Amino acid sequence: MEVIIEPTAKEVGIMGANIITEHILRKPALVLGLATGSTPLITYNELVRKHQDGGLDFSKVVTFNLDEYLGLPPTHPQSYAHFMNENLFDHINIDRQNIHVPSGLALDPHGYCESYEEDIKRSGGIDLQLLGIGRDGHIGFNEPGSSLGSRTRVKTLTRETVQDNATFFRNESEVPRFAITMGAGTITQARRILLLASGASKAEAVAATVEGPVSASVTASVLQLHPDVILIADEEAASKLERRAYYRWIQENKSQVNGVISRQIRERLGM
Ligand code: PGA
């Protein structure tokens, strides 16, 4: 896992947007996995700005969102479909047919989850998956204890998640108890993963994800098995990483590594 530590959430969000932009410029028909929550908001604002001011073109980009509450229509203000429209899709030139957010109204949710997996496969697979992380180390709605090989499915939310979400609804009885979420196994099939984390409340989850054992108790820890993960954390979220100094050292030396290797090769070849 490549660990990049930035001063604040703002730099984390902007760097996330820059990485997504580089991918779109290299591959205009990028298959992009997206996340909701407060963490990616700065990234989405920056992508909107790059589209409006710099003409960043989303017309061929295909998106797949991680999750959605079961039972909420896309027009519900707390639905993730609504969140994505408000914060990204309504402000860029994406083709609506290329947007995939799991449907909270699927009549046959289990069959629907299989068809969501099929849609990802048919698109050629996710090139770049954006992720936030929960305080308990979850990714998507893969609550602690989720199988690390799990696929898109209906997940029962923990009592804590339901209680945390109650503030967004009129009362707790209105909070959805279930969600459709890509599984940990679905997520780790993405070719590249971009995990963003900011704030002190994420410090323990980040440390467990990067330096703890791979465990279903911290579903993000499955990312240790993936060959191409970039974690961008702000100082607060990185504060409990024991190898912080080494991760910084790697970044400081990164720009030199190609030069050093090519010099060594030239020397060996006597050039
Ligand atoms: P947050 O949520 O970005 O709102 O902190 C992240 C998550 O729970 O996955």
C-alpha cells in the first residue's frame, strides 16, 4: 500500500481529484468506482471545478457506486443516489446511462445484486475505485465481520450505524436497516484503489487497516492483499500509524527512484 500523508483534509481531497483526473485523461472511458460520505466531498467539488473551468470531460466515463440504502427511492434526500446527483453528477457532463448506483427499490434485491455484479463485469471491470473508511474500518457498507471475499449483496446494518444515521432522519424508526453494498471481494477486484481518510476519528481505523492483521473485523484491512492501493490520509488520520516516518521517507525518495535505477543500469552496461 502506498501511504501519502498530507497536512489537511483539503489537500487529501484535492490530491484524490488529481489522481482521478490523470486516470480520465489517460483513459476517457474510465470505469470509476465512487463512494459517498463526507470524505469524498472535497474531491467531488474539485472534479466539478476541473470540469467547469478546465473542461475535464466525463462524457465517456462509466461509474459504479459502492452502496445504497434498501428501501429509499433515488429522490429521497438521504439516498446515496440523491447525494451523488447533488454533489457530482448534476454538475458534470456524464452520460446518465453510464451512471450505476445500486437501486434501493429493487423488488428482488438478491437477484438485483447479482445483476449489479454482472454490470460491473460487462463494463470491463472497475479501473479505479474511490473509497472512504468508517470509524470501525468498514469500506462500503461491509460492516465488521463481513466476509473478505463477499460480493454485492444485502447487508444488515449494525445498531451503531443505524443510531449514527438517525440524526439524518426524523426518527430512528425511519432509518433503513439494510443496504445493498459491493462486497469486499468486489471492491478488491478493482485494478487500482484510492482510499481517502481525514480527521482524528479515523486514526485507529487507518492504523488497523495499514499495519494491523488482515481481518474481517476491519474490512478495509483486506486492501493489504491488493497490489495497487494508494491511501491518502491527513495528519490527524495518519497520527496512529507507527511507520509514519518511513512512509514520508518513501515519498521524499520517490522522485529520485527512477533516476537512481536508470543510473545504476547505465553504469552496469558501461554507458
Ligand atoms: P465519511 O464515511 O466519509 O462520512 O466519514 C466514510 C464511511 O463510513 O465509509
